[in-house]
Amino acid sequence: MSNLNTETLWNKSFILCLANNLFLFIFYFAQTTILPIYIVNDLGGSLSQAGLAMTLFMASAIAVRPFSALIIEKIGTKKALYISETMFCLFCLTYIFADNLTLLMIIRFLHGIWFSILTTVNVPIVNAFIPEKRKGEGMGYFLVSINLGIVLGPLIGLTLIQHTSFANISALLLACVVLGFIFCLMIPLQNKAKEPAPLQPKKLSVQDFIEFKAVPVALMAMMISFCYASIMSFISTFADAKNLLSYAGLFFAVFAVSMMSLRPITGRLYDRKGPSYVVYPALILFAAGLLVLSQINSLTGFMIAAVFIGMGFGSVQPCLQTISIQRSPKHRIGHATSTYFTCYDLGIAIGSLVLGLVISGYDYSTAYILCAVLVLISLIYYHFVVAQQKTA
């Protein structure tokens, strides 16, 4: 892979990487938010089946993620990118023809495999085009491209689902992903796979997949993502039940503005005062937003919840990711990142399934109160476990 020996951060390759990542996550978050509506309203499925659709996607992604780095190392970044991007696009196409629950569930499971490999290989590729002295800033902007996907994806999906069919929206989202693939082809990459060692390779161990010093904060991230699954997987059906579906896109817009507005402040606060000055208030805001959501019946309450959740979740998630890296040895940052996201994805998968069952058996209010309590439990966990851990 070509590396850029310049101090210019906003070079052509870096911008192409961000664009590809943005379109990828626009598809991911748009499809995630409209699938429950499609499953319940068009396919005659239940909310628990809608949660299962998300869980199957995340389950395959989680199963493959620990092996993704080994796959990339074996075949090289260029080949891994082109193969995973091609397969990801092909499975995006299949949603257009997913007219029954069984087929949709199979597609979701197989699609998650390529999502896992693609999102893993994108990181070392973009990292190669970031100047050495601007790694933190560059990766920060890379994370922003995901955050924009969090906003634009649901906004596009929830706006269009009220006016056109699921198949038509899937076709539009496919076009977005293909456009991102075209950008990939414009990135100057070299396919350097690791040469096989002449000696007998050492046996794989748990350390090849997990960074143990990142596990405490990764477990906390799993609790947080479990709670965020209530937003990502069910906010659309919740809004529909409250006759607020036309404002669901606005919810994510307010969520995003709240999240992004605090990013410069929380970043400086983290660097100057430490993570605790960000984590404690962020978790309280997140829990408050979930409690508000559990009680609302009006647009005003819906927007207030979006502000609180945006400020809370939007501040704590990148903070925890940074902690996981700082608490791990520098030569194990890749493993720390993999460990963190494996637990994060696991939280989304379990949350989507469990909360779907809770909503089906009880109601939305119970599910959101449950999540608010779990956020407060994570605050206690942070105080007694994560905050006590020493930086590597």
C-alpha cells in the first residue's frame, strides 16, 4: 500500500477513503433503521424478528472480525478491499429481491461477514494516507465520516420509506455503495501480503485475537452499545407507534447536531482533565435521554430525548474507544481496536434481540427504562473497574 510522505492531511487518497467510508455507513444505518418497518409492515413479521435481522448481521460480523486482520495480512490490503467491497455490493443488491423473511434473514447473516472484513481493511488503508504527525486528527475525521453516516443514513431511509417502496430505497442505497466502490478503485494501493515464514509458524493463541488490557473498557462499551441498540434498531418503529414517524429523520438530525457540537469541548476536556470528566456527565445525559424517551407522547419530548442521547452517547462512545487504545501497549493498538469493536458489535447484536423480545412482550417504555438503568450500572462499573485501570 502506498504511503504518502507529506504533511498534507487532506490529500486525494485520504478524501477518497473518507468518501467510501461515508457511503458505506450511509447504507448500513439507513438499512438498519428501515428494516424493522419493512419487516413488520410489509412482510408481516414481529418486532422480535426485526431484532433478529439485526442480530444475525452482527453475529456473522462478530464471528469473522477476529479473523479479519489475519485474512488481510494473508492476501494483502488491496485484494482484501476489492474482494470484500465487491461482495458487500452484491449483497446490497439482493435486498431489492428480499420479499420474504427467510430470504431476508439469510441475506443479513451473509452480508455481515463482508461488512466485518470491509470495515476492518478500511482502517489500515486510510491510516497509510495520514501524515505521521497528524494520525490522531486524521483518524478523528475518519470517525466523523461514520458519524455522518449515523445521521444521513437514517435521515434518507426514514424520509423515503414514507413515500416509496423498500426495494426502491435499497436500489438507491446500492448506488451509494457502488459509488464508494468507484472511489476505492481510484485509491493508489499496492497489494503487499505478508510473505510466509520459512519456519513452521507458531500456533495461534488467544493473544492473537484479544488485547486483555482493553477488555475492561470493551465490556463497558458492550453495555453502552446494548442500550444504543434500542435507538438504532427500534427508534423507527417506536416513532411509528407514537405517530411521529415523519419526525424520525429529524430525531437523527438533532441527535447528530447535539453530538457534533460537543465533540471539540469533550476532546479538550478529555486531554486536559482526563476521561472521567467526560464519561460521568455523558452517561448521566444518555440515561436521562432514554428515560425521557420512555415517557414521551409528543414531538417536544422526542426532540429533547434526541438532544440528551446525542450529547450522552455521542460523547461517551469515542471516549471509551480512546481509553481502550491508551490502556493498551502501542504495539497492540490494532488488537485493542479489534477487541473493543468485537464487544461493541456484540452489545448491538444482543441488544437488538433482547430488546425486540422485551418490546414484543411488554412495551417500548419498559425497554427504554431497562436501558437507562443499564447505563447507570455502567457508570458504577466505570467508577470501580475502568477508572481504576492504569494506562499502559
